[in-house]
Amino acid sequence: MTGAALDSARELIGAAREAVGGRTRAGLDDCARRLEEPLRIALAGSLKAGKSTLLNSIVGQEIAPTDATECTRVVTWYRSGATPTVTARYAGDRTANVPVHRIGGALSFDLGQLTAADVDRLEVQWPARALRHTTIIDTPGTSSLSRDVSARTLRMLTPEDGTSGADAVVYLLRTLGASDVDFLGRVAAHVGGESGPLGVVGVVSRADEVGAGRIDAMSSAREVADRFATELERTGLCQAVVPVAGLLALGARTLRQAEFEAFRALAEVPADDLQVAMLSADRFARPESPLPVDVDLRTQLAHRFGLFGIRLAVTLVKLGTQDSPTLAAELVERSGLDELQQVIDVQFGQRADQLKAHSALLALERLLAHEPGVDAERVLTSVKQALSDGHGFQEIRLLGRLRSTSVTLDDDDTRLLQRIVGGQGVAATQRLGLEPDSGVEQQRDLALGAVRYWRARAEHPLVDGFTARACAVAARSAEGVLAGLP
């Protein structure tokens, strides 16, 4: 079902080439190239929201600088590459190699004589599994004191005279103010087009700080995420809101054996003594502290895990975690990163072809809107129809609107509807709620039953308009499952 979206977009781009000749060749080449590239996911949010830390935790390596240097004021594209290289693009499409330094485990890019004002963007190529099928774009803070810094993010994501540079957006929130809602609205207009938002996920970032580093901090952050989600449901601007403790996630994904041994040593300290020593990060790292971990390692733990991460790791060791890999997995799960990655996979990764096709078609629509002639107008009409009628796009929009508009279905039917339209994954077995190795006949029987059920619900005379349309989308999704079975 997903490959068809790319094929349709390729055909329309080909038709546009014939209709307009060489007048917009460069723009059409960009549209075609975008279809063949990995999915582009942008990380956006206010200053100090934790974007670079979250990027590092997703990749599982410290490849994005987190210190407040010139390079963090520049839009930076992270792509898969055989060897680590960093390239600066600046005036006149010129390029320059950027030296990379690693200091204390953290990465730093040396712009040399260039400043952030000189550089259009940085392109980082890095051999990381997470980048094989996804390009991650790290953007400067949208609430920077420098208007020019914020403007770089806006130009990339919401250009006034062009298409967004991203196919999907992960937006980091620490609070939810008018500026956040306004920005999300602009993103929705550019990434989703006139029909509404596609591919936008919210993250309550630095979630451990919501609970002031307490052991129950993630529970407090979950409540905040639920509140943000409820408020955003009124506009449908986010498809999900997930709390993530990025620092903990990164520390866990790069956990060292020496750090595990330190946590095990701290687990032997009487609870009252450890509590006093952890009243603050400075107190924890005092040289005169009697804790059975040397001061350099304690300083490292505070820097890499924060007090919440240290408390959680020590608690898990006390509860019986016996080795470093098991502790790392537990910490990653409790950081919220696993949940975020699952949401990104379901909402973005499994729909990459559809999201890329949508971005290319939006760009094609804008190009053709300025082209005279009957042939160009004919292709433009087909492009608009593809944007509005593409079933994959309808599913994505429906999943977003289900967070802002109530259907007149009971809870069980609502969950079934979300599942059949791909809310838990786009594979046939995921849509039908079956095990991955379920037989074809079982899948066919359930899919046929789903077609009949949702078609009947859509045609019920007492159902409201939105619910009828949602059930019609569900019926078509079930038909797609049937059509895809051997």
C-alpha cells in the first residue's frame, strides 16, 4: 500500500516534466530526488529544550554537540555515511570541511573563521544504524533571544514561498504556551498542507526535571504530557505527546561498565546517607564526600545521568538488576525513549513512503501553481486530487483528528478503528490484531469481516458525519488489507 504512493508521485512528476518543459527543471528535480532520499525528521522546540540530547539518544551515540557554541545555532542535517564527516554550506553554495573534536566524550564542531551567521546549514555524515533510513534535522531553538537564529528554523520548516524541508516533525515542549501552538499551526500548514497536519509528534522533554529529579519524576511528566495532549486535541496539531528524559536515555544507551559498578557501589550505601549526599548535584560531586565512588566518576554520573537517573539506577540495582546490559535496557525503557521510538516508527517510519510522497506532491503543487498553460493546469488538478484522495494520507489525518474530534463509537470500537487504520502499525497482522505468523486464511476472514462491519457502521442512518467518514476510511483500510493478501 505504501509503495503505491511513491509510484503515483513519480508519475505526476513525470507528467509535470512533459507539461512545463525545462522552465522548472530544477524544482522538478528536487521533487523527484526527495522521493528517493530517506525520510526527513526534524527536531524542533524552544531554546534548551534538549533537542541535541534527544538526537544523541535516538542515534545511540554522542554525535550532536550539546554545548552552546556557534554550531548549535545552525540547522544541522544528520545523514548516514561510511565515515564521519561534517560539511558547512554557506554563501553561493560553497562548502567547507568542518573539523570534529571529541572532548570528554562529547562532540564539538570547529567552524574556524566561519560564524553561524555565515553558514546556511551543516551536513553531518555518520555511520549509525538509526540514520540508514532516516535523516534527522537538528534545528536551533525557536525562542532564541536572537531573531536570526529562530528565523533559520522557521525558514527550514515553514518557508513563506516554498515547501517544508522536513517530512515529519518531533516538537519538544517544556511548557505549552501560545508561541508553541502558533508554531505547531505553522508547521501543520507546511508539512500537512491545506488538509491538516501530517507527521507531528510532541515530546515533553527533559521530563525528569518536571518532578525535580524525584524517583517518581516520570509519573509527574506523564501527567503533564497527558495535559498537553488534551489541550492540543482541541486543534489536532499533534498525533501524540510522549514524555522523555533525554539525558537519562542517552546515558543508558551509552552506559559504561565502570558506571554500572559505581551504581552497584552506591546501592550499598545506607539510604539516609545517600539521600543526604544527593540533595544536589554539587553536593553529590563534592571531593570530601564519603561515598564509595571517586569524585571524577561521581561528577561524570551527575553530568551524564542527572540526579533522577542516578536515583533510578541505584534503585534498580537494589531491586536485583545484576548486569550492565539489563540496567541499560531498564533505564532506556523508563526514560520514555522506547515509547517515543515506537510512536515514531508507527507514525513516521512505517509510513515513510506516504510522507515523502506527500512532501513531494506539496512541492509539485506549489511549482505548478505558477505555471501557465492547459497542460500544467491539468497536472495540477491531478496533484491536488492525489493530495486529497490518497488513502494513506487520509489514514494519517484521521489518526491525528481522532485526538481532537470525538467519534460516536464506544471505547472498544474506537480502539478497533484506530488499529485498522494503522494506529498500531501498518502491517496486515497489526491492523487486524493478529500475531505476525497468523495464516492467510485467518487474515482474509478477519479483513472481510472488518470491511463489512465498518461499511455498515459508515452507512448507519443515525451516525454523525465525522464518524461516518472515519468508518468509511476504516472500511477502505480493511479493503486494502484484503487486496494485499496473496
